[in-house]
Amino acid sequence: MLVPGSYKIWFGMRTGTNIGKPDKWNTNGPVDLQNGKFYVFDLTTLDLNQANPKMVNPMLSEPTQGESVVWYKRNTEHAYVVCFEGPLNGTGAANLAGSWKMAGHQTGFNDWEADLALNSGGTLSWTETKGANVGATRNGNWQFDGTTFTMSWTSPLGGKATWISMSVSENSINGGTYTVENAPGGTWSATRSTAVAEGF
């Protein structure tokens, strides 16, 4: 399971005894893994194709919002090592990594504020600073495909949370909405913090 975005696929055949080391690394891509899509990387043809997950396994379903899923089709003659590099920066998007101040409203409840850190590797951390759950923290993933900004994480009581905005610039994210699996959703916006956190 990956954050949607652009990736390089590194792969190589292994004939030695070191499980994680191929004889030679090769690359495929960059490839664009889209939001909510399922893919199969075929280690015989070395192609990546979108697929119906139920054709792979009847127990599988389409990925949820904010996720892309890749399965491998094994090569029956040779062992392969496969790694995904990404999401790659600068794919049709402003560089949004850094520290942000958020504000929003939970429908039927209260206004809130939070500190948000978007890491360049596609992960995030979020801490509520004002509202009903001051001090609550979340860790999750984010991605921006040039049009839609998406964040997702799972909270202990609320379950899966998905946050979306289609009004994004380098220093502001507006008109956002969010849904929570077991709680009311709401609206949100964010502005880039003037102080840049170390490590971004």
C-alpha cells in the first residue's frame, strides 16, 4: 500500500543467496500511481498495469481514498528483488513539505486549530492546539497530484479520516473538507507557518 504519486520501480533478478540483493538493479518509470487504484507489477514481463483486485483475489477490494495498492505477479523461473522509490518530488505540484497552521470546524460541534507537519516523503504529523481534543496527535500520509491535495490517517475512536482540498498554492490550502469513519466531518484550511521546522 502506497501514497498515490509518482514512483520509480527498482527491480533485479537474484541468483545469489542474499535475499535483499539482486545481481543488478534495473528501473521502471517514473510511473504514476493514482488515488484509489490497484496495480499488478508482473515480474515476468516487467510491466505495471492497473487491474481489478477481485481478479487477483476475491477477498480484495479497491483501495480507499488516499491509497494506491501494488501487488506482484511472481516470476516462476527466477527470484526478483523489488523496491519502490517515492513519491517523487515535483510531480506537477508545488513543494508543500513543511510546517502549517490549520483551522477548521467539525460539523455540529466546535471550531479547532492544529499544527501540521508535511514531510517530504509523503508522511505527516498533526497536533490539535485548540478545540475539544487539545494535544491529540495523528500520524498519516499526504499527497498532491497537482489538482487534489489529500491527507489520511486513522484515529483511535474516529477510525479512518480523509481530508481533501482542491484549492492549493505553495503557502495556503483552502476550501478543504474532511470525513471521518465514525464521527462527524467538517471543513478546514491551512497556511504555511512563517517558522520553518528543522528537517524539512
